Amino acid sequence: MRLALDGGTPVHTSGWPAWPPPATPEQRALLLEVLDGGAWGATAGTRVAEFATAFAASVGAEHGVCVVNGTVGLFLALRALGVGPGDEVIVPAYTFVASATSVVLAGARPVLADVTPDTLHLDPAAVERAITPRTRAIMPVHLAGAPADTEGLQAFGIPLVEDAAQAHGAARHGRPAGSLGAVACFSFQSSKAMTAGEGGIVVTCAREVYERLWSLHNVGRRLGGGWYEHPEIGWNLRMTEFQAAVLTPQLSLLDGQVAARERAAAYLAGELAAVGGLSLLPGPEGTTRHGRHLGVVRYVPAEFGGRSKADFVAAMAAEGVPLDAGYRSLSREAALRPYVGEASCPVAETAEDSVVWIRQNLLMADEDALADIVSAAAKVRHEFRAQPEMM
Ligand SMILES: *Cc1c(COP(=O)(O)O)cnc(C)c1O
């Protein structure tokens, strides 16, 4: 069968589910209520505060503070723990760049630690090597929707700031992501598993951390204090009532969406392994609920005639299956070099060259469409092996 890239017929032509999904009647009604009610900001309305409480409860945390985005949420989480200039925060090398830049925003230095080859999550052994007397926090990233090995990291006695930007609905040993560290941050940016286009929330079980978060995101005001009373430095980083109106109904949709993605992931794990040269990475041992925000797939070029990951992504896209090439290793990001120095992170660097992602909207497709992902991969493998890379 000729590859679509070479003029053949594509395997999949019927498109993929949209992300975000079409708005529900409840979202429309709430959004119009806010619009017509005139209380558009969180200092005038009650929806942001209600959503913060409901979301925090859903992840087993006591308190939540809604903010403008996840990056700023991580910055606030660090500042609320007292992280600042002169301090170091350990961040995995395979993550979104904001995990590291939020540390820079807080005035501290991100220190990269490599990830484990089986899950691409923060490697506790690499963290141990990266710890110095200046280490003030560790930032486990719940990559792709699976919680990091937080017990392994807790053993160092350094506070954990969970980067749960991708981990809505995830759980480790039955405990939700968001209640596995000192403080946690979720994102509601367009691509995330709950979204308002932009937005974020910081959650914690500690009252004093909550009070600091609240103050920092509300211009240094004090809970219960006056409008022009600013006992500390803070900023206006508040979410709008419009965002809370769009987000609130998603709380009751999340479980069903995660279940659909888990079913798709279970199917693809088996079928892609049978194709050969492709494996869907599992969450770390102890993952009891994988949000499957992304399906992370390892591509073995030797099984595909030596053809590169870029060739594979291009051929799959032509077959109607848009995959994502994923992150670069943060150890290779020139903009971070002045902060992280010459970090060697061979596992993250290998992942950059060999890992592709299946985005969550593909994982929410019907069975026929999921089968097309497998058929396209088998077709590309067959054709690549027939026309191998010239060595
Ligand atoms: C999306 C994301 C962020 C940043 O969230 P924004 O809302 O886009 O600022 C941080 N860390 C990870 C791992 C992310 O995926």
C-alpha cells in the first residue's frame, strides 16, 4: 500500500473529536448569567471562589486559589513556600518549559534532573545527585496525566511543588494528584484536560500556605483586610467569573472523559505493541488513575527501517493521524542555559529524539478511529521497512 505521503490513499479521513468539546447547555447558561449579571470579576462575584472550593475538594485539598494561568500558579506556589533569590528548585528535564521558567520568575534557579527511561518521570536517583544546601523545593511533574513517584521524592525531606498542569483526575495509590505534595498547581490552558482557554489553580492543605497564595494573587491584601491595605507585595493574578462559569460544569464531566481515555490507552497499548517498534509508556508504578492527557509513545527507528521520528510523524500526519513530536529536553533549551548551566540529561535527550505523543482528543475518538491509528502505524512501518534509510 502506497503511503499517503507518496500519493497513496490516507488511512483516516473522518477527522477527530474537537478539543475543547462542544459547549454544554449548562456552560452556556452560566456564561450568560455572568455576562448579564454584571459581576465579571472575582472580587465582585462568587463563582470563582465556589469553583476553587469545589475543585480543591475534588483533588483532596483543603484550599484553592484560582489564577490567570498555570505558569503564574507555579510561581505563586514557590513564593508561598518562601522560595526566592539564592534558592534552587529541582525540575525534571522532560517537561514543558514553564516548569523551569516559573522558578526563574520566582527569582530562584531551576536545577535540571533527568527522568527515568520507562516512564519519563523525575528520577529520584537523579534528584538525589542534584540536591545542594540551597535546594528549597522539588517540582515533580505529573507528566501526561500520571502522578510522579511522590513518596520516593518525599524521602529527601524537601517540600514538593506538584506541577499537576496535565494531571486533572489522576491518582497515585488512590490519592488524587493535587494532594501529594505541599502545594500543587493545575492549568486550564486550551490544551489541558479542563480548560477555560486560559487559567490555573493552586491547591494546598496548609492554611498558612493558602493565606500567602491568596495574598500574593490579590495585590498583597490580607484575607479579611481592607481594599487599600497591602501588608506584603503581591499582584493582581485573579481569574475572571467567565472562566469559572466555563470550568464549573467540567468538574462533573471529567471522570467520564478520563475513563474514555483510559479505555483507548489500554487498547492502543496492546495494539501498538503488536505493530512492533512502538510502545505506549505506562505511568510510574503506583499510578491508580492515569488521566491520559497525552499518550506518550516510544518510537524505535531500527524497527522502522532506520527512519527518523520526524519522518514517522510526517508519514502518520499524511495518513490522517496527527501526532505530536513533543518536548525538547530542557537541557537543550538555549534560553535556559544561563540558569541551568551545562546539564547532561541523556534520558530526556533520547526521549526528544524517540518519543511521540497522541493528544487527548485522539484518545477520545471512537473504536473505528482508534483502529485507524493502529492501521496507519502498521502501514507506515511496512513501507518504511521496504524503503529503509540509506546508511
Ligand atoms: C501547560 C503546562 C504548564 C503551564 O501552564 P499554563 O497555564 O500554560 O501557563 C506548566 N507545566 C506543564 C507540565 C504544563 O503542561
